Amino acid sequence: MHLSLGFSPCPNDTFIFDALVNKKIDTKDFTFDTHLEDVETLNNWALQGKLAITKLSFAVYLKVKDQYDLLNSGSALGRGCGPLLIARKDIPKEEIKNLRIAIPGENTTANLLFSIAFPEAKNKKIMVFSEIENAVLNGDVDAGVIIHENRFTYQLKGLVKLMDMGEFWEQTTGNPIPLGGIFIRKDVPEATRHQLDQLIHQSLQNSYTTYPQLSDYVKSHAQEMDEQVMRQHIDLYVNDFSLDLGQEGKAAVTALIEAAEKIRS
């Protein structure tokens, strides 16, 4: 069976899917048409039902739940791994609602978490996540919500943290932070879904067997990062929840969806 598969080029996703797409494990009779794209691109494609299997921000789940189901394996969910709100200098919390804020996509979990913390902040500028640090530095925006490897680089550029959005979520809900998951289109047969869930689980297990050594596949898609940052990225976003969401992970996703519904109601 040939299926379309989408995930980001970030080290956490390439680490998870390396063995699957490069046939380092037995993929049975499955082959994949692989698309590596920014998660907001994948979110927008999901609104069209474009890919059979895809990484998505949990925040977009409300908009695609009639078309996609969540798989147990492959998620980015944990503690201490949320997006950060950064600026050139410290800004009082009460002033944030009036700022020009860069966000890494309307449908991202980062934007949802920011909206939960600052519901009155409406002046947002959508940008590719990798451009936000420089936009803040250049004064194009007053502050930005950063994700992925920018968590490890913003201080080196002289930027300061205004708030850890994940920490805010954990303190107010007690749940781990659900960032993104692997979703499968509802027209894929149930038995096939179960097999694919197992294969993603096996793919991640395979990558762990040689870690902290990084494969050429991971490194080739993270060319601007040094290997230490790649490992920091993997250590932060890949964990036991990535192998299997479990009850705690599913409860966290449910809590996020309920919070999103309240904002939109």
C-alpha cells in the first residue's frame, strides 16, 4: 500500500520517522510518498485533507476532526517544552496585549497557548517560525512566539524571555504540553491504522538504538544546526509520550481542545 506522509524537517520528526521512510525496519507492504514541510503548511494541507498521514499541531485538531484521527505514536508532548514569548527587552505583562506579536502560524499550538495566556492580544503577524527571532531583533514586531530549535538560540542573539507559554499551561492545568501529533485520515482502514501506529513506534525505537549518534537523514535536514542543538531538540521533544500517548497524554490533548473551544465560543 502506497500512502502520503507528511512531517517537519525538524530533528524530532526526522528522528522518529527515519527508520520508517528509509526502510531500516520492515515496513511490510507499505511505501510512502514523503513530504517534509513546516508544520503550519501541514496544518493548512490537512484542512484540504491532502495527506493520508501527517504531523499536525494539536490546535488545528478542532478544524480537521471530521477528516483525521490521532495516532498513539509520534507525538511531541511533554513538560518544559512549550513555546516562548521573547522580545528585545523586558516588557511588563500588562503591556503585552498592546504589542505587535509574531506567531509561527494561525493554527499552531504555539498560537493557541499564547491566546490562552493573552486573549486580548490581537495584533499578530504570521511568520515562518525560523524568521521570528530576526523579526524581533529588527524591530519588525515587538515580540515573538518561538518554537523548535529557537528555544536554544534566542539568548545567544541577546533576546529575553517574557513568558514560557508551556510553563503557564502546566501551572494552570497540571497537564503536560501537547504540541503536535501524528494524524491519519479517516478513510484509511482501521487495520491499516493499527499497523502504521506500530510501525511509527518501531521506527522511533530503532532510532534510539544508536542514539546519541545522529543519522545522516536527521543531519541532512537540519543543516543550519550544530549536532549539540539537534540533540537538545530531540531530547526536549521526543520522549515516552512519542512512543505512546497513553492516558496522561490523551487527557492533556483533551484539555487543550476544551481550552480551544472556550476561546472560540
